[in-house]
Amino acid sequence: MTPAPPSPPIRVLIADDQDMVRTGFRFFLDAQPDITVVAEAADGEEAVALARSERPDVCLLDIRMPRLDGLEATRLLAGPGVADPMRVVVVTTFDLDEYVYGALRGGACGFLLKDSGPTLLAEAVRAAAAGDSLVSPSVTVRLLEHITGAQTTESRPAASPPPVSAATLKEPLTDRELDVVRLVALGHTNAEIASALFVSLSTVKTHLSSVQLKLAARNRVEIAAWAWQNGHARPEA
């Protein structure tokens, strides 16, 4: 039997105004057998142009960049109304988390801390390419807790609409869907959720599709944010 041909490497664009950051990211990612960096950009406008021409599988975008910041670049590449949205991971420092909520609403499928380390960087790229959880549980919990747990309506960025309340859902989530949502919010992958709930991977995907429709969520990170905002993300929930 002829073995299946190897999958092509995940193609990545890196956008950051710091040469050292781009060089470090490229050095490590290019060393991975399943990842290749196809483009680098030093500002947001260049990032959008290169992303549209190169069509990478994953775009790593810094938030603070000249000419066009990462939030606007994310909206142009993955936001509402984009016909063929791209997978964008916002790369940020913990001090800038007030902007991350806006990035997620702008279409980012996840986020990564710059000091997370090279192993997590590669994990985030692979997960983004697969449409799965983007960061380890500890980072997901820390960031979502900071973004959603401590924010009030007054402190939330003006560009970010208020979250959908559990009480205003047209169709409530089932108990099993809430189980899935809680595990998503805690950073678990689909495979981990299937194992924890003793169901098949396809069943998890079916639940997630239903949850996305009910919450009008664009991706699993928005599902996780909803869970934190509505008190469904505690391990003991």
C-alpha cells in the first residue's frame, strides 16, 4: 500500500514592527518540519497587502504597529463582511488586553502572549491552522478571565459590542452544549473535550456548530469569551 503523501507545511505570515521579534519567530517556526514562514511585515498596511497576495494559512499580527494597527488589520483580513476570512492570531503583551476583546470581535480566531515561549508559538500556529484551540489552557484562562471577568460595560472599548447574555438567547443551550462550552473556555481541544465527556469527536463538532449558531459566535474564542462573561467557565461549573 502506497503511503499517503506528507501534508504541506503550514504557511505563516509574521507582522511586527520589531525586527528582533520577527527574526525570533521566523527562526523557531522555520525550524519546525510542518511550518514555514512565507512573509514578514513591519507594519499593518504591509501585513494586509502581503496576506492578501500570499494567502498564508495563519497570520500572526502584533497589535501596535505603524501605519495600520493590528486591530484594523485583523478586521480587514478576518472581520465581518470579509468574503474569505483568514486565520489571524493576535500577538500581544498582557498589558494590552483591553484591546484583545476588540480583536476577537474584529475576527481574530485567537491570541498569544509574546512571552509565551517558542513551544506555545508553534502550538498556536498549528491549532489556528486546524481551527482548534489556540493556546494552552492556562493562557486561555488567564486572558479570558482578565478580558471578560474584570471588565465592566463602562471600561469595555467602545468598538466592542456588549456580550450576549445567557438570558437573552433566543434558544438556550442544552446541558451538554454547556458542558462543551465550559471545556472550550478552559482551553481544551476538541479531542480533549471528547475524551472528558466520553463522546466522539464528531459529536463534539456537532455541539460546537449548534453553539455557534445559538450564540452567533464566529469562532471558538468568541464561544469561550461568552462563557466567561456569563459565568459558565469555572472548572467546578
